[in-house]
Amino acid sequence: MRLFVALLSRIDFEDVDFKEHFIPLDELVFERRGGSAYEQVDEMCKGLASFTLYIEELEEKTRKRRRKPSYTYIPLMAEAGYRADLGGVIASFNPKIMPYLLQLRESGNFTTAEMQQVLKLKSPQSLRIYWLLKEYADFGRRTMSVEDLRFVLGIEEDEYPRFSNFKARVLDKAQSEIAATDIPFTYELEREGKTVARIKFLFQQLAASATKKTLPGAAEWADALLQVGVSQRSITSIASQLENGEYDVGYIAFVVRIVESQFRKGKIKKPAGAIYKALVDKYLLDDYNLASKPRQSAKKELPKVAERKTEIAFRLSEVQSMYENPGPYALRQKRADTFEKHLQQVYLQDGFTLAERNGEEWLIKQQ
């Protein structure tokens, strides 16, 4: 699991295929005890290299399993081995699974912050249940039949035939391990007669939405982008642009706010990728520079040299459109009954003021 997580974290948004990656020993083994560290790495490479993906076609409309399914087995890895001269593992994924893992990495469903959560889990069943919950993180509940859960967890019918054993060895163990992560859960058993037919997982993701993080200072911007899902390699590119003076930290905050607005409208499904592209391509930089210009006062008594302030500005018409046509993310949020109340609660109370520019009403906030 540690080797898989380390490899997945190295897949970048701009990758079009899988590269060979180096993972140092210290990243894989946390406790070195003589030769045991090398034995652990040997087991990691052997286990991951022998892992196979099972891909089954579901019914198109119902997405249920077919009675006579069509399926494919695909090896996960192209290679995995230890290099003594480098002091770590050289490994790469099988190119045939590129569409699956690139989509997983780019979607933001496997961010660096979540990888740290994954490393807290000790059993394969706990890891799989963790991702089952993360898939439904926005809903706070997920119900699965015992049969489907066993199938997803790879537990055969003759393994833990008594539900009490399955509950103790799988469900309760996963609940205990996942309690230390960002999405602890409880569960309810739904019965048909005396038989447990379904399990209802109840949970609430503890981490706030990464697109809502503010970026007040240079010390925090990299951590915030990591939590969004931008890889360390991409952040290095962004840091290089900052050092070269191509833009300042305020532009990162500006991009995050714009992408959040578009995400709430349902126009963007992958905020991490959109944020990265806007930063690297700088296609919002002109808008940022325009919004950041100090307002010119018409009053002659003001001093000629005024303190420069940064502005955040939104067209009122766009804010109202976002309120009246919420995307799927916004529909899950509790919002005000009227646009006027929404304006007061979300913007005006946060320091925004209404102003007219070029015949349009804007929401302006000085920073």
C-alpha cells in the first residue's frame, strides 16, 4: 500500500503516459531494524508486481452486475525492484491501466492529504472501505448489500460464513482503523427477517473543501494546493514562476476563488486541474492585475500617493446567476431563502461592498 501510494502521488496532471519513478527507502520503511527493512521492500515489490486489476462490465442502465459478466484481468505494474546503488525502489505502472489511474489522480479523489490518511490503515479491507466512503463523502451515507460488500472487499462466501464473524473481523476492525482518518463512520444493519441484508454506512468528512481554503501568505499556498490535489512536481513549477516574478501569491488566491465559483456553478468537475492550468498558463492573470489595481479617487484633497490595496471583485450578475442556477455541489449546501439574504450572509458580512463600475454593479473587497 505504501509503495502504491508513493507511486500514485508521483503521477502528474500533464502526464500522458506512465514514467519510471524512484522512491527512496525512507519513504517506504518507517522503522529500520537490520535486514528487515530490505525484506519489507522485497515483499512490497513482489506483492505489487503480482497485483492484478479485475475490470468487470456492468449493465449500462442499472450499473448492476450481469448474470454472465464480461471481465478482464490487467497486471497493475510494469516493473518494481530495489536498486541498492540508489537506495530505493524503481517502479512503473502498466501502461494498459493508464486511463484508470490518470483519471483517479487527476480527479482529486487521491490527493496528497488523503494519502497521509491512507497510511494510517493497516488492513486491505479497511483501505477499500475507506475509499467506498470517500466516493460518497458529499452525501454522508452509503448503503450496500452484504453480498456486494463482500464482492468489493474480495471476501469469499466461505470466509466468515457467520455474519457475527464478518462484523467483528471486517466491519468493526475497519471502523476502529478509519476512526483515526478524516472520515470516521458508524453503521446500521438492515435486516430481512433475521438475516442482515444491507449495511448503511453513516459518516461526515472532517476536512473542509480544499477549494474554500484562503491563501493569505506564501507559507501556506503550497500546502493548500497539495490538499486540492496538485502534485509536488507541479507545485515546484508554480514556485519557479513565483520566484521569477511572473505573478505573486495573490494571484494564487485569486485563481482559487475563481475556480471555486465555477465549481459551485457546476462548470468545473476537477478543481485541482483547473487551478493548476490557470496558474501555469496564467490565463486569468490579466483579470487579476485589473482587479488588483488601486481605485482612483476623484477627490483632490486626497494625497497623490495612496496606500496600494488589493481588491477582489465579482460581477453582481454572476453572483446572482450562481445563486439561481446552483451546480450539484452548491445544491448540497444550506443556503438562504432569497438572493438578498444570500448576498448579506456570504458576501457583505465578509467585508464585500457594492459598487458601480462601467454601468455594472460589482461586489468589491479590499485586502
